Amino acid sequence: MTARLENRPYRFLDIIMALFVTVLIVSNISSSAKIIDWGFSIAGIPMAFDAGTLLFPVSYIFGDILTEVYGFRRSRRVIWMGFFCLAVSSLVLWIVKILPGEATWQTYAGQDAFEAILGGMSSGGIVLASLLAYLIGEFSNSVLLAKMKVATRGSWLWTRTIGSTLVGEGIDTLAFIAIASLFGVFPWELFWTLVITNYLFKVGIETLMTPLTYLVVDRLKRSEKEDYYDTNTNFSPFARS
């Protein structure tokens, strides 16, 4: 309904950004900490996924909401903020890892326990996998949703949220598991198990939460008096405007 680019305040944009970044960081720590087994197989492939998959799809829902309501330019800023915060959290955990452990802590926990649970989040492999997969996945998701909104003239929101997720989550999952496996974070024998299970779960969560996405988008558009259409947007991830 509008293609405005004025810098006016929004009531909920900063709240959504904070939730987005929180979900991103917590899901990446969870991915490093545990692999969950569903206890069954599909076509001989065990259904198991890294624990961050439980929460990570929510970041894509936030991404959909940001782009749908506020437009790609503001969504791009939030994506880069998430990238920066994730990099900082990884750096902090790396510093913690290399600092000497106190003697009592070594007896009930120890460096080996830290390495086993948080070592991935503080090592080059999972950090690189997370950052690269996050960037290309989130930007693919947001660009596709923004272009589909213009093409459909704002109709059929579900086609944009699910369609963009099919692409964004697919790219994200393949990149994350492949890079993490290359660096030894995940064993290669779990590659297809993690890729397929992660992808199915993420897309499934997005689909199931479509009614909630509709509700939040509608409330935000009414409250913020904004429904942005990216008709003349520069979709480069590095553009300043």
C-alpha cells in the first residue's frame, strides 16, 4: 500500500529485532550442544536433528514478518544486526574456552565438558557454518518474499511465507550442515539425516505457524500503519538504502 522510505519511529520494530537476535543466538548454541533423535526412520534415514532446529525456524518467521510489514530495507538491517551479534557471541565463547579453568570447576565440569557442549559454537567450523548459512538463507528468504509480495499485489500471504521458507531454509540447511561437516562438527555419516530432518522440521514449523504469522502481520500493519511494498528496492545485501 505504500512505498515510503521516511525514517519514522515504529513501536514494535526494535522488539522484533531483539527477539530475532535472541532466537538466532540461542538456536546456534543449542545446535552445538546436542543432537536429538526422533526414534524412527524414513526411507532408511534416521530422523535426527541438531537441537537448534527446535527454535531456529522461528527466526525465519520473524524475518517474514519484518519484510512483509516493514520492507526489505529494514529487514536487511536486522539481518546484519543478527550476523554481528552471532559473531560477537561466538567470539566471547572462544575467549572463555581458551581462558584457564578454575581447579574446582575442573573437578565437576572441566574443559572436556565445555568443549563437548559449547566447543562447536566457539570453534571456526560451526561459527563459519552458522554465519554463512544464516546470511545466504535469510537474505534469500527476505528477497523472495519481498518480490512475491509485489508480484501478488499483497494477496496470498501464505504463498510468500511458505514459498520463501522452502527456498531460504533449503539453502540455509544445506550450507550449514555441509560447512559444519567439513570442519568436523558433525560426522559425514549423519549428513543426509541432518539435512533432510532439519529441512522437513523447519518447513513444517513454518507451515503450522502460518495462522499465527497472519495474526501478527495483521496486528502489526494496523498498529504501525505500515504495509511496505518493495517496488523500487535495491536488494543487494550490502546496499545502504
